[in-house]
Amino acid sequence: MDRIHSLYLHIPFCTWVCKYCDFNAYAVLEGLIPPYVGALRHEIDIAGGELPIGPLETVFIGGGTPSLLTATQVRQVMERVRAIGLASSAEVTLEANPSNITGQAVEGWLAAGINRLSIGVQSLQPDALRFLERLHSGTDAIAAIRTARTGGFANVSADLLYGVPGVGLDTWLDTLQSVLDEGVQHLSAYELTVESGTRLGQEVRTGLVQMPDADDQLEQYWAAAARLEAAGYAHYEISNWAQPGYACRHNLAAWNYQPYLGVGAGAHSMFRRADGSTERLWNVKGPHVYIKQASEGGHAVDGNETLSAERARGEAAMIGVRLLEGTIAAREFPGQRQQLVGAGLLMESDGHVRLTRRGVELANQVGAAFLVEAAATQQGKG
Amino acid sequence: MSTPTHLTRAISVIAHVDHGKTTLSDRLLEYTGTVAQRDMVEQVLDQLDLERERGITIKAQAVRMLYKADDGNTYQINLIDTPGHVDFSYEVSRALAACDGAILVVDASQGIEAQTLANVHQALDHHLKIVPVVNKIDLPQADPELVREEIEKVIGLPAESVIFASARQGIGTKEILEAVVREVPPPTGDPNAALQALIFDAKFDAYRGVVTYIRVLEGTLLPGMRIQMMQTGKSFEVDEVGIFRPERTPVEDLSAGEVGYLIANIRNVRDSRVGDTVTDEARPASAPLPGYRHVTPMVFAGLFPTDTEQYQQLKDALEKLQLNDAALVYEPETSAALGFGFRCGFLGLLHMEIVQERLEREFNLTLLGTAPTVEYRVKLRNGEEIPVDNPDHLPDPAEIEAISEPMVIATIVVPSTYVGNMMELSQERRGQFLNMQYEPGDRVVITYRMPLAEIIHDYYDQLKSRSKGYASLDYEVVGFEEANLVKLDVLVAGSPVDALSMIVDRAKAQQQGRRLAEKLKTLIPRQLYEVPIQAAIGGKIVARETVPAMRKDVTAKCYGGDVTRKRKLLEKQKEGKKRLKRVGNVEIPQEAFMAVLSLD
């Protein structure tokens, strides 16, 4: 098995689960945080003893709302992470909600070894924040970015949502500009996506909410991309931009099909085997069950799947093609590659293929094409 | 085991679809102890899974029951279950020819419908004694008295002979059996005469070859006998004769009046044709039984594997299916758009659907079927006449002298409120009004002469929807008639798609072209490019629509934990594409090829 240099830790707790969210997150369970931290520490210890892991180059504490953990709890977790080996240059990210970002918290996180903060701003516009059920204001969010930066974080990212009903192009660009004006190093702009199991999904289904159409969504997307590039941010993944040297290394590893260990409720792990196959495992989702299983045996695996080398190559291309500088993973699929170039979705340069503008808009079609060819190749062999 | 001839009966159950024929048959089997209740899989007589799911009988079944009647005698009752669909009306007629009586089942809430009448007429043609039953009397909307009156007035059977029943609840079962032994005459054949046995069905058994379902009308059939099929002229040596109870049970002989089967190392159902007469080669009967017809397909369609590599599998599957389905014909066909496949001929639309479904289910194929058409007769200027069962093969208009198409007499039974709608629909479909008759129970019987092509194009569905489901239909093919027809072509992304061509009435061609283009626009999913759709008559474009290019398909987030889900989502999309056929650069779904069927 290939050596693992990336670790993801999932914190499934939230003060409030926003209506569009379909992550593994739970409100009103904050009381479980102390035993959860204990379970997480145990799972890290056991995995460290069993897997070819470390030194870790990237650590990502995501959620949920990891900033609900106290600085002490973050430190306790990081102690165990260090025990399995943490490179001195490692990128260590914590996702934070603006409401939790105080000077004291920032000091504590830095002391615990966090060196990158990803802040869930989402919007600055009051109506949009209300629609999204965010509990912070735009002012809170701007203040949070400033606190993080003045408190010592040299690598700060902000998450924003576009395509929010009722938010026009100008308002969206104003929000984006205000966040960029704060000097963040990294920015993720996500289209507000309607997931069927969410309350937003239900509101859309019943006609209570009408989502903007594809043209409006794409207009906001490309306008943001232009604004970001003009401001010196490189567009390196479909929804991500960074100043030079600040692309998220943790996510880049995953997009480049590097293995990672995921710990915590519902976390996914990906391992690569010498024969080219990929194994994915995922933990139980519910925090209660997770705490029980991880505390007792150090494992909480709920399911797994193994992809043959062929299918793994298809998956690698599907993910890799999201990187705008291109990927070499697609070189395995000459047939589809040629067709997609012909269709104007891909372009080729020195062994890399990358998405055209139209290809970005239809990236799933490109990904699916690689999966199809991978499956066909496999059938041909089987 | 052997029953004296005067205690033997042969009956059939006839009914309109869904009036409860199969349930009633099940009750008879149960009541006579032929099948123990605990062994009763619901609908014993419908043996194919498909039949059970669709609630229809495709092939005839036969079973022998023993019934101890109130008069103290034990009767042998042979029950022949007939197919319940107009596609199989010839099979029905042969099954009836093998009977002496028929139980007529009429739904207590639906009353007499088109097939009821058609079945009754057939039964009367065969001089069968009819035992009328009003079924489903337990349903809240049932009106058994009214239906009884209808039976007397429309069919002419005395009201007092009508038995009220609920097959579901077992009400009336005994009364029906008593009426059968009392009313239906015993067979009249002579066991010592020259052998005449009527074939009413045949099934292919992988181990024994063809199992031929017969009724012996004259003489006696024995194992070891050398038999001859009087229509096909082929002869075979009988290995086994037997009866159905309901599983196959060998017996020593089958003599005049008895119903059963014979096995004679016959390798193909084609050699055991429904309606043919089995006789003794050594002492042949002087003439075959009347009524034999060589069954010819009425409806034709192309079947293509969506995966071109499945061509050989499809060929093998058709061969196997044909062993058991003498009405199915096929020949290789090449389509510029769809590749290699087969042009298949069917008895009707249901037969077509069943064949396609069986090919897919039993042989694990994914098929694309083109819209069904009829067979046209094209008279060329050079005097030649050619059959055309594929619109794309219609010769150049300059070479054509005239085109004839098959015609039917359609009988519609409908409540009087909907007569206007029915006539409007039939006029639209080039129908020539023949007759209209008001019957009791607010029922009108309307007959039209119309092209079969119009019937297979969505006519039945329209009939149903324009009568709130009340209308019923039966039809009979009556020959060919000249018509002013023209070929309508479809171009997708600039290239003609041969499988979408259709032959239409010249007067309606332009309008049909517009509708077809509009319809295809809604059926062809958005592609990476804009896709123009054009309809053309003789090279002249008469309609144009455009499927806009796909605008956006991108997932905002794809992180470590999302990958499995995303991959599965894309794989599912891909799975959905299996039903799409790539024609040039455009993916066309199965429904598009069927679009020509419903242009109203």
C-alpha cells in the first residue's frame, strides 16, 4: 500500500444545520464533543499503529463546525496527530465559523499547530445570510477574517456561495470584492447546490423556492472568476482560487489521487495499492455510534469498496480533470480524450489535458466519459 | 381413469381482458380438486412470468378436471384457457374449435365489451353451447341485474340461464360446473374412425422437443403411431401421449373427445402448427379439419441491439424464441443509423412488446425497437408488385404506380356519451363509417373500415383516453386497399435517420412532419451540441426544430468524502445512457423511435 501523507478529521457538530447542507453534521449534540474528541484520539492512535502513514504533509479538520471545539480540545487532537508524525512544513487547516473566531480562539488554534484557517463566510448580504440560515452577520464575517489575520494566521481562506436566490450579479460581486479586500490568500466559491435530502431541496421541490437558472448561475461564476483572476488569484480548481503558493495542499493531494486517511464520524479514507487498485473506506455517520465503536476498538468502519486498477484510473481522471492546469490522469483514455477535444470540452498541451471554458461548465460530462471508457476497458479485459 | 364419452366435456372460458377469466379458471381447478388449494399459485394457468405480471394469457393452456356432479356421475371436464388479446384471435378460434362449450365471463361492473362480442360470435360460429356468467358481483360498483339483461338483449341468451359469480370469493363455482355438465353436449366422435386431432397450441420443451396440444375429434391416438400433419405434410412417430392435470401426465391413449398432448420428437413449433390436423399416416382421414390458416405477421418492426456486440446474441435469442413462437418471423436488417439488427414480424402490438420484453429479460439483451409498421404492397410502374414492411425501403416515388395497405374492420363498443369522440377519432384515422347500433345498457356498437396502420399508431390508447377508459376495441384484417401514401423522412443533425422514416397519408404528411419534429425535440435529450431536427417529404424540408445544447453540468464540490457518491452518480447517468443509441454524434433514446406512434 502506498504511504499516506494526508489526514482528514471530521467534526460533525454544528450549532445549527443550515437548510442547504447535506454534510454529515448534527445540531444540539454539542454535549458529545468531549467523548467524541476522546474517540477521535483513539482512532488516530490505532490507525497510526496499523497503517503506513506519515510524516503527514497535510491535515484538514473539517465539519460540521470544527471551531466549536475549544482550543484545548484542538490541542488534544493535534497531540495524537503529531504522535503519528507531522512534517515540519505540513499544512494544517481548521474550518471555522465566523461566530467562533475570537482573538483568544485564534491564539489557541495557532498554539495547537493550526496554520491555515478556512472561514465559512458564505455571504455578506443580510437577505442571503437569512435565506441560508447563517447565524452570523456580514460584519461578523469581515471582523472574523480580520481577527484571524491580525491574530497571526498567514494563510486564510474564505468560502462563499453564489447563485443564491434573490442575490443579483452586482451584489454577488460586491460580496466577493469585500472579502478579497480583506486580503485572504485563498477563496472557494461554490454554486449553491440543491441536494434532495435537505430542507432547501424540499422547498425547491414544493415550489416555495425558485433557484436561478443555469445562465444566471454561470454568469455569476464567470464574473467571479474574472474578478478573482484580475485580483491575482489563480483559478486552480473548478470552485477554488488562490494567490501564488496558497492552493490548498490537502485538497490538491486528493485531486491528484493521493491516498488519505479520514477519521471521525462519516469520514472517508482512500488507499492506493501497489497493483493500481484503490480502496475506499467510510466510517459510521452517527456520532453516538462512532463514539462507541471508535472508543472501544479504535475502528468505526461502516463500509468499503475496492476499485480495480482500470476503474481507479477512470476515477483519477474524473477527479483530476477538475484541476484547471490539467491532469495527466486522462492520458490513459485516448478515445474519450480525442472526442472531448473535438467537442470543445478539453484542450491538450504537453501531455496534460485540461478543461476549456465550456468544459468547466460541463465537467460532469467529461468525468462521466472517462468513467465509461474505464469501465469499457475493464469489461474488455474481464 | 378412462371416462365414458357421454361423461366427457370440453370447454373454454371466454371473456374480455380483465373480466376475471383466469381467476375463474383457478376456482374451477380448486373446486374439482385438480389443484390443491395449498398448491395454488395464483393463476395456475398463466405460466409465463410475463403473463402473470401483465394479467393476460399469451398461450393457450389445457387441463383435465374430474367433477362429481349432483346427478352422482363423475365427469371429465377438459378446460382450455384461451389467450385474451386481439393479437391472438386466430389462436383463440382454434382453441374454441377444440371445445363443445364455453363459459362466457362478463364483468358485473363493466358489462359487455368489444371482445366479449367478438368472442361470443366466434363461439357461436363453432356451435359452442354458451354458459353465461356474470362475474365480480361482490364489487361495490357491480350491477349484475343490468348485465344479465344486457346478455339477454345483446347476445340473446336467456336471462334465467345467467349465473352470478365472484371468482375471487368462490361464489357460483358449483353452479357453473353443474351448468357445464348439464348444458354442454358430450363429444360425438367415433374412437374407431380414422384419426383427426386438432392442434390448438404447441410449446417447445428443451428436453422433449415440441409438446403439441390437441383435441382428438375422431379416432384414437396411441404412442408408437406414425402420424402426419395434414397441412404441412410432415410425419412423426409418437413417443408419448398424455393429459394435463395440470402437469403433464402420460396416458395409454387419447380417444375421440379427449384433450391432451402428444410428443413426437418434433424439433420446431413450425412443424406443429396451430389449426393443423393430426392424422394416422397408415390410415389417414379423408380431409383435414376446416378453419386452418397459415398465420402471417401483421406488424413489423426493427430490433437492434444498443450494444452492437450483442448482434450474435440477439440472433441466437430470436432463433430460440422462434422454436416456441410460430408466429414470430425475422430476417437480418441493416440500418445506416442503428447498425445490424433484425426486421421482425408480429401478430400485433402486444405480441411485439412481449417478444421484445422476453428477449431482454430471458436473454439479457438491451434492445432498441423501431416504430411498428404494417406491410404495404407497392405496385411499380414496371408492373412488378413488392411487399414493403420497412418505410425506408419504399422505392423512389417515380417508380411507384400505387401503394396498397392492409385494412381492418374495427368494432368499438362504447357508452353513448362518447360516440361523438369515437367517430371523430376514427374519421381522423381515415376510417370509413360502416354501422352503428344502440344496445341496452347504454351501449353502442360502432364499426369502421380503416387502415391497420392507423390502428397500430396509438389508436387504442386514444380510444381509451377519449372515452375515459370505457371504449373497447376488436378488429379483423379484411384485405388490402389502395391509398395515397408518401414517405416522411427525419434528419437529425443533418443526417437522415432511416429508422425514423414513416409512411403516411399524403394529406396529413406535412402536419405529421411538424408534429414529429416537435415531439422529437422533447424526446431527444440535450447534447453537447445544438441538434437540428428536420422532417422531409421527398427531399423537401417541411418542419424544423432545434434541441438546444446542454447548458451546464458541473458539481460545485468534489472533495475526498464526495468522490464515491459522485462517481456513482455519473455511473448512473451512464447506465441511463444504455437505452440511448448513438446516431452520428447524437444520442437518441428509445422513445424517440416510438414517437411516430403518437402524434395526436
